[in-house]
Amino acid sequence: MKPDVRICADINELSVRAAEATVRIVTEAARGARRCSLVLSGGSTPRTLYRLLASQFDKKIPWAELHIFWGDERYVPLVDPTSNYRMAKEALLDHVPCPPANIHPMPTHVPSPDAAARHYEATLRGFFAGTRPCFDLVLLGVGTDGHTASLFPGSPVLAETTRWVRAASAPTDPPTRVTLTWPALIAASNIHVLVAGSNKADALRHVLDESPDPRVYPAARIRSAEGSVIWWADRDAAGGFLL
Ligand code: 6PG
């Protein structure tokens, strides 16, 4: 199926349109189920979106019903400058009335990355109470090598079929990660992928290609997700795809 690519002028337009979509999805989900689940991406691209959710859109989000999770985390203390939790805390969570009990960071304080993964999986299985991990919205990014979350090219974690969370190795610092796996990601009702910058054009072109190899470009696997997938790309990132 042809991917749903929404091309935006720049990171600002991309972030506003992705924020509008986030508001629509979480408000609809909360209206029905009285709670909703949002998975945050790490990296730098989503920072503008997070800041918008904390400012321009903060009154439109049902914070009391919203549960926040992470798609991946660096295995560092949550106060570490490279922590995905810390980035989201500074850009979003410190500025909105989301109940602390609704914020579920990956527990990087536990003694090993595998223990952290198992601990987080228990959190997710408790939240979804025996059903599949059907997050209302998962936000993801794409690396210049085509990775997403901490699912990197050639990683053995790409082949995981039962565990929802695994420890993983990254080719860049910090090298040790904890990541949701495809079984945890693929069942989401909505996945929105945020891609900006000319340095992502080559990876995005391969990811959105006719028949990409998800072992080489893991983000391509997002296209087989069960729910709705939208690729939010700025012109610089979409350059290769448009050609
Ligand atoms: C991480 C992210 C990772 C990120 C991509 C894109 O922990 O770094 O989860 O998957 O989304 O690497 O990162 P940028 O947005 O910084 O380009």
C-alpha cells in the first residue's frame, strides 16, 4: 500500500500538523475509553512538537486521562543529558498537568538493561491487562541509517516476535538502549513518524521505497503496522522520495 506521506515546508509546519493530529487522536481515544496511551519518540526532531503540546495545544489535551510511555531509551540515568525522558520532561512534562502516575519512563535505574526491559514489559502488560499493546498513538523518528526507536540495522532485536521490550545495542553513543520491539509497536492504532532534515532524505527514500529490506532499513517495517501510519516529512527529508 502506498505510504501516507504528508510533506511540510519545514520542522515548524511539520510539528504544528503533527501536534494537531496528536490532539485529535488522544481526545478521541480518551472520550471512548476514559484513558489513552501515547508513546513518545526520542531524538531531537520531536522536541518542537513536544514544546507545542506544552504551549499552544496544552488546553486541548486530556492530561488526566493521558498515559505517556517511551518507544526507546538510552540506558543512562533519567537526569542524563542524553536521556529521552529528560528531553521530554524539559520540553513537555514539566509544563503540563499530566499526573505523575500517568508518566511511565523506562526504568534505567535497574541494574541491567535486560532487567530494565523486563521491568518495562511488566509495566506495559499491566497497563494493557492481558490484551495486545494497542497504543493509541506511537510517535517515532527515523535515523540517518534507517533505524527507528532503538531498532538498528542488522540488530537481532529486529527478529523478536514475543517480547515487547528488549535491551539493544546502538552504533552511536550511548551504546546501550532499551527499546520497544515490533510486537509492541505494530499493534498501535496510530503511528506517526516524524522526519526532518536533508540528512534523512536518503534513509527516507529507502524506507518508503517499493520493496525495502527492513533488516537494512528497519523503519520500513512501520509500513506493515496494523493501524494508521502517517509519515510527517519536511521538504528537506522528502527530497529523495519526491524525485
Ligand atoms: C533515539 C530515538 C531515535 C530517533 C532517531 C532520529 O533514542 O535517538 O528514539 O530512534 O528517533 O535517531 O533522531 P533525531 O530526531 O535526533 O534525528
